[in-house]
Amino acid sequence: MVVLVQKLLGHFVRSEAYCLVNGKDLPRLDINSPAIWKASVEVGADTEAAMSNWEPAEKRAFRLGARNFYLKATGYLLARLPFQNMTLRSLRCLSPNAREEESSGSELRCLDMKLPQVIQPGDISMLMDEYTVFQLDTLESAENIDECWRAAFDLKKCDGTTKYPILSKLVKAVLIIPHGNADVERGFSENRRLLQDRARLTLESFNGIRHVVCYGERFDSDPSSFTVTPEVLKVVRNSKKRYSERLALQKEQSAKRPREEPEAVPNSEGQDLQKEVETAKKMLTNAELLIAHGLKTNDLAEVESGNSLLASGKSRLEMAIQKMAGSKNSLPANDLSVHF
């Protein structure tokens, strides 16, 4: 993030104005101050060659437009990039060049605190001890982060066991976090397929389905290559168990209610719209629960799933309300009391 912003700043701001500014202080840089601007905006050698036959007024207008573009682009990034995010800043400790820096130990501890589901609290001291030994260890110099940590993972003790088991577990968990647009968009698409017309899924059932689907993708979704492990069986059984418990509870509650005359099956358009609104409400409720649970457990996948379900619920509710507005069969006012 910092390098990207610095590249933009280099086109129109003097280097002494930002070269010593660290990432968290970059948003405070007043890029709109003419005092730090370069005398001439850099537009590239190819553009300079193309402008060689232009009139001076045309060149001046073009450079003004280029500066405005750089100002808006840089201002947009400075306002939206998470420079204050401690987790992202702590990822510096994974860089091969940061291994010998004193601050890398505290950054590693910060990462561990953000991922309590990976390293248990009782193993934090062992993790820091392993990292201290890792800092003193002799490794082949590598500029690529993958090559550096692959070499560390391959190190063995005298008895043949992994030299840094806890450190390797944390680093692998951090490196596999999706961070590209394709990974994120793919996750939203998978969530949308799972949640389509299934507003009653609980958090446990939804996570169980996602785990099984993700596990199956390792084998190109080929059933003949799918390896059934105790972990996969446990996920499926837990999802089935919770689903059965919920059905049994609903059946018990229905039996306790006073018997009423069965109502005629609603066929009108108004009744169909009412069902659509109720389904959208349930989707919004489940989305809020999913997001809250994901924030509580620091599970980014659950938060993304909740956002996907929330967007689907809102879209479904808006479509139902639009149909309702043009329908002659109006619904009671309390059926529309949804806030989003």
C-alpha cells in the first residue's frame, strides 16, 4: 500500500516531502499544498515525446489535468487504504529482510493475538522462543517470501521432527489468507450458490457445508478422488445433528401450540409477496448473526459470508416491496417493518 501511494506521489510531489513519512502518517500528508509540489508534473518519456509538437498552452493544460488526476487518485487511496490496520502492519515480520529487526518479534505477537484459533494462548511463549531461535539461525538469503519460509519449514531437528512447528503453523495460516480480488469474488460467488433459497441455514450448518465444499475442491470435485477423513465426517455429522435438533425443537413447539383450524392455502399474489418478505427478513437476520459471530471470532470468511447474505436479503426485500407497490393486494403495514 505504501509503495503504491509513494509511486503516485513521485509524479507530482517532491521526494523530501514524503520519503521519511511512514505508512501510518501518510494520510496526514497535505498533498493539496502547492509548497510540496514539483515544478513540473512527470508524465513519462513516451508522453513527453508525443507532446513535443504541441503548443505551450496545450502542454500547460495537459500537465494541469495530469496533476489533478494524481491529486484525486492519491487522495482517494489515502482516504480508503487501511494504513492504521495493525494486522497488516504486523505482516512486515514475514518479510525475509525483517527477520533480524527487533520490532519483528512484537509484530509476530500481534499476529498471534489476531489469530487465537491458530495458536492456543498456552503456546505463545513457545512460539516466541521458536522465533528467537529462528532469528539467530543461519539461512540462505532469499528475497522471495515463499522461498524464505519454505526453507524454514524444511529445517529438521536431530530426531527428524520439524524445527519450528508452532512458528510454521502460524506463518502458513497467515500466508493462505485470500488477499486477491479473484479469491474474494470467488468466495462471494460460492456463498451465493449455497445460500440461494436457503434462508434457514444456521451458522454451524453453513460452515459445515463450506468446509466440505472447500475440501472437495482439492480433488477437483471428483467424488472418486475424495478422501473421507475423520475431520470431514465430524463436520458433516455435526451439521446433520444440529439440523435434526432444530427440526425436533420446531416440532415440539408446534405440538404445544393450541390446535387451530387449518387455513386455506394462500394463492393470491399478496400472500406470495408476504412469504417473500418473510424470507428476506430471515435472510437479513441470519446475515446479522453471521457477521456478529465472525467479528467475535475474528473469522474473515464468516464476515464475508454474512455480507454476501446481507446483500442478497436486501435485494430480495427491495424486489418484494417494488412488486407490492404495484399490486392490488396490499399487505399489512407491520409486514414491511424492516430496517436496513
